[in-house]
Amino acid sequence: MFSKSKINDPSPKPADQGAPKADTKPSESSKPATSSSSDFKATAPKAKPPASVLSSDLHITGNLKTTGDIQVEGTVEGDIRAHLLTVGEGATIKGEIIADDVVINGRIVGRVRGLKVRLTSTARVEGDIIHKTIAIESGAHFEGSVQRQDDPLNGKAKTGTQPQQAGASAAPAQAQATSSAG
């Protein structure tokens, strides 16, 4: 039995649960394994929470930070950091935006940093856009520079490259969006 308990201590936990004599050490090691595996099962079906919606009658002065999604329909004067930021058609944001995905339908005054940035035909952006990928629909109004970076979310990283003007960096739709007037 002595050799069995030595073998069982570092080996599979289910064998330790069946050994009543070695209760102190095996039960300590088996409890975390059991609870962590049941915790894993409990968290697996957890659904992603819905986006936080800031309604059109809401005016916020201050910074917003979340790991989730935000949909802005009102006015925000401050910086926003989120996973997905959707700016509604009637929304206005004055500040820096940092998000994995940014969809702009409304007005932004400030810098935009995102892995994926999309300006729809109703977008109005006054400021620089630092992105990994970008899409600008025809009819969007954009004044500023566009710069591609592999890690646009890191605001302190300087690549040493010159920012490009919006019309010079991408497809003809982008050049048309740059020259569109609202």
C-alpha cells in the first residue's frame, strides 16, 4: 500500500478519491481539480452579454471603458475603450476611440484606433484613424489622416512611418469619401 499511495499522489486524481487512508493530501489535490473541472463546465454555456446602449437623450461627460460592446446613440465627451463600438447616426463623440471593432454611422471628433474600422455612408469623422483594416463607404465625410499599424490599439507604439492622407491610402471609394461634402 505504501508504494501505491506514493504512485497515486502524483498520478490521476480519481484513484486518490477512492483511497480513504490518504485523506489529507489527496483530498486537497483532488478538490481543486474537481472544482476547476466543474467550474469549467459551468462557464462553458455562458452567453455573451448584450451591448450597452447609450440612448439618444443621454449626454455623458467622461471616459467609458469596458471589455464588452457599446452602442452610442447620444453624445459622449470623453474617451471610449471597448471591444465593439457602434456609433449611431445621431450620435456625437468628442474624444479618442479605442476598440477592436469600430462601426461609425454618426459624428466623431477625435482620434480613432481600431483593428477593424468601418465608416458608413452617414459617417462624419474629424480626426486621425489608426487601423489594421479599414472600410470607408461612398458618401462618408472624413477629414484627417489614415495610418495602418499591426497593433493600432497600443497608443504608445510609434512606428516611425508617416501618416498617409485618406485619399492616397486605399481604394477609389475612399478617395471619393474623402472629397464628399455633407
